[in-house]
Amino acid sequence: MREVNVVIDGKRVTVPEGYFIIQAAREVGIDIPALCYDPNLEVVGACRLCLVEIEGSRKLQTACSTKVRDGMVIHTESDRVVSSRKEILQLLLDNHPNDCLTCQKAGECLLQEYAYRYDVKFREHYGARRPSYVDTTSPYILKDDSKCILCGKCVRTCSQVQDRRVLSFGGRGFDTRIVIDADFNFDKSSCVSCNRCVTVCPVGALVDKRLLNKGRSWEYHKREVKCKVCEYGCSFEILSKDGRNVAVRAKEANGGRPLCLKGRLTTEFLYVDDPDKPYIKGEEGFIEATWKDALGLKDLLDKLLAHEEEEMGVEYNG
Ligand code: SF4
Ligand code: SF4
Ligand code: SF4
Ligand code: FES
């Protein structure tokens, strides 16, 4: 493949033709802020936070959707760029609850990180705010629309798996929000609780409900394990605190891995010291289940026990 040479913030880098500026910058350790970009998802250029200055170009360009050209000279932190970033971040914060103190995402939230990096603060704001609808109906996902920045990553990752496509943009203009099927709650929707959307959400708009009140992000020791349920081998993180495994969370579903609830619950059952009760979806929403049912083991165990009874003359009661 042909290669091109570019200069980013004074650093020379050679990358394959077709690379986006954001990818080339990462090659030389320059982290351009990005809220809607994800290398595993289709590029949409929605948040504008990654704007950079290219010599010879009058307008700022999005680093996530502009491809490098040979000889390009790029500035990622010029005065113009920084001032535009501050403006975007301020507008986002104006329409966002000042909830970092108790937000589950604090410490891992990209909006929080960039606000800190560019010294942008919450300020008095008397204008309209995003609707603050919170969906608490799923035992696996908490959806808080007031924190959503409409980056669309959740929509894109959910639609990567055929037959899911549960999330989409609903409403118009200022009232745009992420909707579940035709605006249902999680419990009445076709969502399969795989948590792909949670893994890509850059803020606290979609959080893993089984992590609530277990600890803050900086308190955990994290260890990656591969799921043992099927050949995809999706990745999960075991979160430990004070020497105990307290929770499991799904890692991003890159490399074509789908993620699923069975894999996540199996990983919880295997590793977590005192796992929360599992839930499965019934006609009327989520219902508490036995681990046997949740992991789909009932038929297998019944067959195994029957087999042992027959083969070895052992009798099991229940
Ligand atoms: S989503 Fe991020 S910025 Fe918003 S309250 Fe939570 S930690 Fe703070
Ligand atoms: S949990 Fe999975 S199926 Fe449900 S909305 Fe999120 S990505 Fe889609
Ligand atoms: S819920 Fe999260 S991932 Fe989805 S659009 Fe909102 S901020 Fe982005
Ligand atoms: S990361 Fe480039 S526009 Fe959002």
C-alpha cells in the first residue's frame, strides 16, 4: 500500500494512504479529542470536537473524517482549534447535568476528561435543557437521556449485529434523543441486554446497572478474561475491589465479536464472589431467574442427571 508523509504538531509521520488524520496523530502519540469517533464503527463526524487546522485550508477540518494527503501540515492545538473546542465543550456542558460527583461514569467519562483538559466549567445556564428521561426498567442498563451527547455510537454499535438494530435517533432538532425500538423502555423492547451500547457510550448516558454502588472507576483493579461460552471469545473485565471480585463488565465488541447476555452472566457466575441475581426477559418485562435458567443449563443438567441415574444407578431428588 502507498504511504504518505505528514507533519502533525511538528512531528513527522509516515502512514498508509487512506488513514484519517486522527489515526495518523495516534501513531505519534497525539491524542486528538473525539467524542463520536470509534475505530470500530462507521465514521460520522458528528461532534466536531476533533477539528484541526490544516495549512492551506481556510476552514477547520474534522480529524476523524479527513484523510491524510502527502505533505499535509496539521496543527491539532492551535489557538483557533482550542477556541473552537472550548466553545463546543461549553455548549455541551450548558445542556448537561452537573452530576460528576455521583455519576457512575466519573473517572472514565470523555466529556469530563476533555472539559478538564481545556479548562471548561459548568456555568449558570437559564436556557432550555435536554429532556431528563431516565429508563430504569432494565436490570442491566441505566439510560439517562439528560447526559446523552447524541454521538450516536450506541446506535452504530447496536446495528452492527444483524437482528438487533434496537436503538435509533428519535424526535427532531433540540428534542432529538436516542430511542429504543419505536420509543419503548428497555423492558418492553427487543433489546437483548448485550451491553454493546454501554461499552461505547463516552459519557454516563448508558451505564452498566450491575456496577452501580459497587465502587468508583479508579478504585477497581481490572483484569481481562475471555468468555468461554462460544467460539467468539468476547472480552470481559473482572473488576476487583478490596481483594474481592465485585463485578464483570463487557469490553468493546471489536474484532467482530457480538457480546451477549449469556456470556456476561456466565462470566459473572464463574468469577464474581457474590454475584447479583440474574434476570431474564418474560412477557411482562424482566423477571428474576435461577442461575440454571439464566445460563440455559436446565435442559443440559436434567439430561446429565437422567444419564447418571441410568448409567450408575444414582438417584437424585430435584
Ligand atoms: S456523564 Fe460525565 S460529565 Fe456528565 S455527569 Fe457524568 S461524569 Fe460528569
Ligand atoms: S444492549 Fe445490545 S441489543 Fe440492547 S440496545 Fe444495547 S447494543 Fe442494542
Ligand atoms: S447514549 Fe451515549 S453512545 Fe448513545 S448517543 Fe448518547 S452519548 Fe452517545
Ligand atoms: S470525533 Fe470527529 S466529529 Fe466527532
